[in-house]
Amino acid sequence: MSRYLSVFALAVRGSFYKVLWILAAAAALETGLFLVSLRRGADSLEQAVEQSGAAYGMALAFLAVTVFLWRTGCEYGSRQGYTLRRLMVSETAVFAGQAVYNVLCYLAVWALQAGLTLLFCRLYVLNADPASVSGQTVFLAYYRSSFLHSLLPLEEYSVWIRNVCLVLGLGIGGAYFPFRQRRGELGLAPVFLAAAVLLFFCRDLGDMGADVFFSLVSMVLAGYEISQIWEIRREERNDG
Amino acid sequence: MLQISHVSKRYGEKEALRDVSLQLSQGEIVGLFGENGAGKTTLMKCILGLLAYRGQILLDGRPIVKKSKARLAFATAEHSFFPNLTPEGHRDFYSWHFPEFREKRFRGLMEFFELPIHKPLRSFSAGQKNQFEVILALCQGADYILMDEPFAGNDVFNREDFYKVLLGILEPSETILLSTHLIREVSGFIGRAVLLHRGEIAGDVSMAQLEDSGQSLLDFIKCTYRYEADRVSKALGELAGEEDGE
């Protein structure tokens, strides 16, 4: 068991503190921007969130985390693949360990953003004119703002499913990329998914078709990547 | 015993290894020599199972499988460590994956070469990285240690230290296959020299045989490769002649 944990720890050691720093910086930046937005004044909670640019802060954090996660396990300055292929555990286990770690990191990105938006709601309610705030203010903001709704979609289950599929797809893609890079190849499939997340993560209420589409794309890409790894390892085993 | 029988390897059209057969007995220190592109690195990668090949490589009469791979260690000028891990992290990682990891030897060599144990490898100098690469290979607990240009970039004193340390710490069961261009330097360290030329074994001689024949390793290699000592002066003379003619 410790062998499997050790390959999981390889991925953790490669980027854990960097991811932590990015999340801390994103939290500080977005909170600062939201406080400025509150000072400038806003007609509603969703407007305050929108004009703060928190969505761009999240996009930046997502991009930075993605770069650091995907770089982990790539060969820069050392051919660590030589060692990975000589271990008692298979390189597929190394891939799985990294994928699990990536999924946890993307969940942390989501949890941080969701937590931040809840903090923003609290700050808004505390600072807003009591006459303009009701028990429905926060609830309605999560339906009206595409950013807030995409983060915490309340009872729109298709968005929850889409988000879970995206996190899984990105996590697997982030382990697939270095696996191919160690063989001198470019595994670009997950790059398309990351670009799609950046461009289309925020979406309005009730677009179930888009949710189904993105969930399917994410899962098909993940399936393709896993099958590719399976195939490459099979060929290497037969060759070796 | 590591037995390499009729091993061939192609990269597309190019034949990198052609029908190579070689035996390495336990306890030998073998130098592997050859021009750039002779197939030295390819041969090592085939032994380690990092490349597909035709032919057969047996370890104590059996094919090399996942379990027996721990009996082979590899140190390469390309490096195979994890840059984000510290030496301490490597020690733990290797101890988990290679049950025969030599912790005492690791500690001793780290101290001897004064390498920092808590700094990530990416912050090491080029020479320190080479040293650590070799230390890891020596401490894995393998019976066969393959080294591919491990000292490229290290200064002459450092290399000298390594040869001495190697001779001092190696146990009778440990075998070294050392690929290098530093012929003169390693001639006092190896017990046998294998020459590869264009993917084929061009020569295989023990240092004792060379000593008996009164030939130096460098002369043997030059002779095997039919190296023409006056090649450069001839070429320069021809060039000078052409210019005079113009």
C-alpha cells in the first residue's frame, strides 16, 4: 500500500504548495475586488459580484492551478519516466494517483470559489441598505447571476452533474498530459476541455442541452484518454 | 549473470543494434565504449526494458520481469530522479519501491559528497545532480548497475573521487556496466572493455589480457576502430593544397 501512496505523494509534492499559494492569492484578490465593488455601490448582490470581476479571478486561478497540476510529472530537466517504468507499481497506478490528486485539487478550486461567493453574499447583506435586502436576496442572486448559478446551481441538477463531470475530466486529463509528455508526445485532448471550461463555465439558468453536451464531452475525453493509456501500456508490455 | 543474446534494435530505417551478444558476470566492472551513435545507450535501455528489441536478455537464465527489474539500476547523464523531491524524499521513495535499498551507503555517500539532504534536486548544480544520480543507482540495492555517461559535466577531481569510492564500496555481487568516452580515466577502474561500433560488438577484452599483450586500452580501441592517426594532418594537407592550387 505504501508504494501506491508514495506515487500519489509524488504528485502531491510536485505542486501542493503552489496550488495552495494560488488559491490563497485568488481568495485575497477576489475578496479585495469585491470590497471595492461594494464601495462603488451596486443595485443588487449579483451586480456587486459581476462588477467585482470575481469570475475573472476564478478563471485566472483555474488556469494557474491547471498549469501547475499538468506540469507535475512532465519531464523537465530529468527523464523521471525511466524510474517510473522500473518501479514495482505500474505506470498506470502512477497515472491513477495523479488523476485522483488532480480531482481533489479541482474540487478545492471549486470549494474555494463557492465559499468565497457565500462570503461575498454575507458581506453584501451586512453592508446593504436593510430596506433593499430580504430573505430572498441571496437565493435570487444565485438564480440571476450566471457565475453564481454555475458555481452553486441549487436545484438544477444538470449543472451539478456537468460540474462533477468537468472536475473528473480535468483531473484525468491532467494526469494524461504528463503521461504522454514523458514519451515525447503531446496529449492535447485535455487542453480542449480546459479551454471549454474557461470559455463556457458560466452559463445561464435552464440550458440543460449545454450541460448534457459538456458532461458528455468531458466523459468521452476522459474515456478516450484512459483507453489511450491502456493501449500504450499494452503495446509497451508486449514490446518490452 | 546477465545474458544478452542476438539483440537487435531498429529506429525506423536505422539499425541501432545488430545481433549483439554479451554476457556480464556478477562482480565485473565493464566499460562500454563506442563512437556517438554506436548504440551504447540503446543497449542499456534494452536491458532495462525501456525499449523494445529483437533477441533475448536473460537475468540468471530468466527473462527480466517486473519483479526482477529491481535488480537493475540505472544512472544516466539525462538524469532519472524527481526534480521536485529532496534527497530525503528520494531515499523514502526508493526504500518503498526497492526493498534492498542501501540506506547506510546512501547516508555515507551523501555525506562524502556533501550534498544537501533537504533541498529539492532542481536546485542542485549540474555536478551535484550527476553525483546524486550515481548515488541513487549505487544505493538501489541492484546487482547490475548500468551507468550511461554518468560523470558528464563533473570536474576531474570529482570523477577521480567517484572511481575510488566505487572501487571501495562495491560488493562482490555488484556488477557495473559503464558507458563513457573517458577512456584513459576509467582504464584503471574497469576489468573488461566492450567496444560497440555501428551497433555491433567490435571488441571484447579483459584488462588482464591487455596488460599481458602490453597494449593500452586506448591503443586497443584505436586499433579495433582502425583509427588513422594521420587522418587530420592528411585532411589539412589536402585543404592547404587546394588553396595553393586556387
